[in-house]
Amino acid sequence: MEKKEIDALNIYPNKSNKIDVLTPHKIIVVFLVQEYVNLKCKLLSDASSQNISYPAKYRRKFTLLLLKLIQYPDLPYMDLHNLLTSKQFGLSKEHLESFESLMEMLNDNGVEILLDLQKFVEKMMSENVGINQFGILILYIRRIVMLLDRLTFDDMMKLFKDIKMYYEKGMRGLLIAPSSNITEMTDDNPILMKTSQSKWSMKQADFFVSQQCHLLENNERRALSPIDLQNKLKEVIQDNPLHSQAHILSYMNNLRVRDYLNSLEAFHRAFDRSAVKSHNPPETKGFQYSSLNLSIMHAQFGNNKEALASLKECIMLAQEVGDQVCLQLAQSWLCLLDKSNIQLNMQSCERNISNQTELTLVHSVSLGMQFVVNVAAISGFLPSKLFELLMKSEVINFQHTLMDLITNCIAQKAAVWTMYGKNEMASLCSQLLLQAVRTHAKRENDSMENCEAICHSLCCIALWLAVQGEFSLSSVVLYHTQNRFPRDPMSRYWMICDGYITALSAIYQHQWDVASKACSKVYTLDRNVSLLQRARLNIARRNLTGARKILENLLTDDVLEPLNRVRAMILLANTKMNGNSVSADVVTILKEALIYANAKYFSYEAAIVDVNFAFVLLNTGMPTQALKTITGCMDTVLANGGLYDTAKTMFLFVKCLIAAEPDADRKLSKMNRCKDILEETVEKFTKLGCYAKVMDVYIYLAQFYNEAQQFSERNKFAMQFRLLESKHPIPLEYLNVFF
């Protein structure tokens, strides 16, 4: 082998290369293989007279053990010995005894065992003993033996003394703590204990960094904790100062705990270490990606102005070197950060579909389409156009098996369906995503089951269960989500969902203090959602002035999301409805809300506006028009609404139906037919804990039958009201309230 090839494999420290070190741990790994080969040869020689072979279960354990020992840094001998006797990676009895005998001989007889190590290489490479099953281990052994051959006698003696000291120190530790428990190595929780002489080799560092990066992106729960990961990264960076990917992982680790300063420092160090050495234009490729990633980092922390500035710099640098992939990625992020040219961005994405020349460009094209849909959805674009773009993105993703974008696309469909008020479809998409990812993870042994799209889907399902009155099931889903996504930024989603559901349940049950605390928690995470929920709380408490003030201030915000804006307008109209009295400007507010909802294609919110219109018409003496209005919107509410909205709509429908009938006998006949509807209404309100609404139904029925002179029925519902009021006393001001 030529000298330059030997230098490339050099792992013993010298003046020119101190990255890889020939340590006692590495020599002992070779000894383990040597004793395996000796034992297997012995068993093969005895096979003619007896049916003897190395047990299959121990062969598998030993193979996995060798893989771990090569991939990860050195272990102290005590921990290595505990690992050799562990349940997961333990050696067979004969193998362990022969290895321990060899170590005792090495300690007693001297350096000649090291000098004779090279004689066993040919035996290890023999096909007869099946050593070829180890694959890359052959290269590892050859490299170590070659470097042993290059050592001088003084270097060999120094290595022998290090091995002897390493062994003696480990044996003393075993005598003191023979039953010491060591954490078992797994694919995601490796033993990463270093000795003072060991170093992270470049290949070990590459493997560790790539593994943890993949876990942080797709399954953070299985990655190391932030503190442990940062400690390991300090060791990697200390041993490999120019390892830029270690700084990238440090940046991701700081980002998960929202540490802006350390994230920025790690980011700068990463691109300082990977800076381009040449100033020739064809080789300056790389600076544009530093600007792009800096823009993404600022976007993660909500610094849109700084993000746009870095993005513009990225575009200029990418244009200089003609990097189409970087330009496409920059355009995708520009779609998300700059919402002023949505139509142009949509047209550009459609043109780029036909320009898929490489996988990275395909990925960026599909990602850009999803970003455009994300922004265009809240800008009032035609829903069919958005779903068409999502379908094109989905086709690209399936053609190239881009699992991360496949999951994002399904989660985005659920979000779009939710925005347009099709909550059943959104729940179906979320369940489909969870099942598809679970199936894929089992089949491909992948870790996509903890990606961001899963967090969104779980939150969507939890919210849908809550509005259906299944608060216990919703809390179970949220608890599961909390365990799967314990840290920011994904923890923000379930925290917002949890606070929203808590406040909603407390408002239904008149638990004002609980609802107020939940609104305060949500405020730090999503100001607009918190203010809307605070307004609902004030309306429920009949603090109409306070609710009106919050909503008027919220509606003055020019960048308020369209869905939140139309909901705020509906709540503002509710602040002007007090019992059966309705303010004069309610119709104006509701009309503006209806126009806005129709312009943005918010069909469910438009239906809720019509329900409010029906209430206004009923209380202004126009029951026939009220009946027509609520009949036109009932299907939408019943098909997509939660229990509270559907029960309230059904109750109002019965009231409109009865009020629109002038004949008393026919009123009584219709009421008898509507009893099933009102019973279902009572069941829904009771499931939510809205006892004030249940009392409203009983009051209405008692008054109706009193006017119809059906005294037995009147007394029946009056008694039900009294029994409920004795169990759940509610002040009179909370009764007969439309909200």
C-alpha cells in the first residue's frame, strides 16, 4: 500500500494527525474478535465428532456489540466488561472465559502478545470461520494492525503500558462494584462514556451527529436530552474543532430550548468552520446557504424583518453562482414570509413543477407549493385552487417518496378543511395521517412518527373531541401529545390547544377563575386566540362592556388573521344582544361579518352568522323570516359544528318553528313532534356541563305549556328545572342568554 493511503488510515497520534488515536479500547476490540475466531475454529474442528457450533443467539449479540463498539467512543474497561456480561450484548460463557484469560496473559506475560497480534489477521480473514459476516469490521481490523506494524518499539511499549493500566484500573473498579449497572446501548440511547485517552474519530462524530440530527427532526423524544446532547457535542467539538456539522447540531439543540444567543453563536461557528477556502467564483457555492439558514433561524424566533433581509442576501448570492436549488428554497421561504405577492408566487410554483431536474429541486418545489397554500389560504383564494396545488404537491411527494412532505401535505389539508369549517373532514385527514405514518414506521423501521405534522394532527383530534364533549378523551390525547413533544417549538401547539380547551370547558361550566387562568396561559403563546377566548369569557359572565372593549381593540389590528377577524365580529355582535333585547347596530355588524366570511370562503362562520341573524329576526317580531334563515344554515352547522353550536342551533330552530305558527293547536302539535329535538338538545348541553342552557330549555317548555294550558306538562318541566337548579344553582343573569 502506498504511503499516502497509509496516512489516510492513520489513527495513532502524531504531529500531523491527532484526530484518531490508537487506544487500549480499540486493541481490546480486536482481541474480542480474535478470541471469537479462535473459539469458532475450535468448534469447527470438533464438529466432525460432535454436533457443536457457536450459538446463534450469541453470534447475533456479538455482531451487534461490535457494531456499537466501533461506532461510539471508547469505554472504560469496567463498563466494557459489564457490557460483555449484560443481557443485551452478553458473550457466551466460553467466549468470555477465553477473552478474560487473554487479558490476564497480556497483563502477566508482557508485550509479546501485541507483537504476535498480526499473525492472527490471516485467520480472521479466512472464509472458513465466517469472519466475512462482519463486513466493515475487516477494514477496522486491518487499519489497526497496519498501524501497529508501523509503530516503533518505544511506541509499542507505551501502548502496552496504556493497555495494562487500562485493564488494571477496570479490574479494580469491578472488584469494588462488581454488580455495577450500565445503561444499555440502543440505536437512540448509546453509551457515550469517554476515557481520558480516547477521542471522537471523524467517522464516529459523523455518525453521532447525523443520528441525532435525524432524531431531532423526526422524533425528538428518542434523541438525547438537551443537556446530555450539549455535553457530548462539547466533546466532539473539542476533539474535532473543524467539524461544522457538530455546530449545526448544537444550533438545533439550542433552538429546541429557545436559546437565541447560543443558537446564533453555534450557527456562526458552523459556517465559520465550513467557510470556502478558495475565492474562485465556481467554488464559492455555500455562502448562500448560510444566509438562507440564518433567515430560517430568524423566522423561527419571529424576527421577520431580519429574516427577509437575510433572505434577500441569499437570493443575490444564489444568483451569482447560479444555484437553482437554493433559489427555489429561497422562493419557498419568501412565499411564507412575504405575503404581498401571493398570486405571483402561486403562478411561479406552478411553472416550477415542470422544471424538476434533481431530487433537491423537487423537494424545494413541493415545499414551495405548500408554503404558498399556507399563505394563500388566509388571503381569501379560491379553495379549489388551493386543493389543486396540494394535490400536485402530493403527487410529486409520492413519486419521489418524500415522507416528510407527504405528512406535511396531509396535515395541511386538515388545517385547510378546519379553516373552511369542514371539521369532520379535518378530523378524518388527521386520523388518516396518524395511521399512515404508524404503518410506514413499522414497515420501514423509520422514525417519522414524531414529526411536526403528527403534533398538528394530534392537536386537531384533541380539539375536535373537546368540542364534541369528550373532554376526558381529549385530555388523554393531549397527555400523549405532551409526552411525544415535550419541547418548543412543537410544544407550543399542544399548549395552545390545551389552554383553549380548558378555557372552553370552564366557560361552559361557569368556572370563571379556571377559564381566566387558561386565557392568561394562552396569551404568551398566541395573543389573538387568547383575546378571543377572553372576550367569550366576558360575554358568558355578562361583562359585555369589557368584552366589547377587547374585541374593538382586536379588530383595529390590520394583520389580524381573517378567521380570527370574522369570529371577533360575531362575538362583537353578541355583546350587543342582552337577553331578548337587541341593539340597533347588530344587523350592520352581522352583515359585515357575513360579507367578509363569504369573501374568504368561511362557510361555517357564515352559517353561524345566519344563526345570529335568525335570533335577531325572531326577537324583532319576524319569526317566519327567522325560520327561513335558520333552515338555510342548519345543515352546515349540524354537519360540522361541535355540540354547543349544534344544540344552540337546534333550540333556536324549535323556537322559530313554534313562533312562526299562528294557530295555537298546530303549535301544540308541532311542539309534541319537536320534543325529540329538545331532548337531544338537553343531552348535548348536559354532556358539556352547560346547565344554564338546560335550564333555558326547561323554562321555555314550562312557559309554552303554561300558555297552552297543559298544566301537567308544565309542572313536569318546572319540576325538572327545580331539581337541576338545586344541584347546580346558577344566578338569574346567566339564564335566557343567546350566547
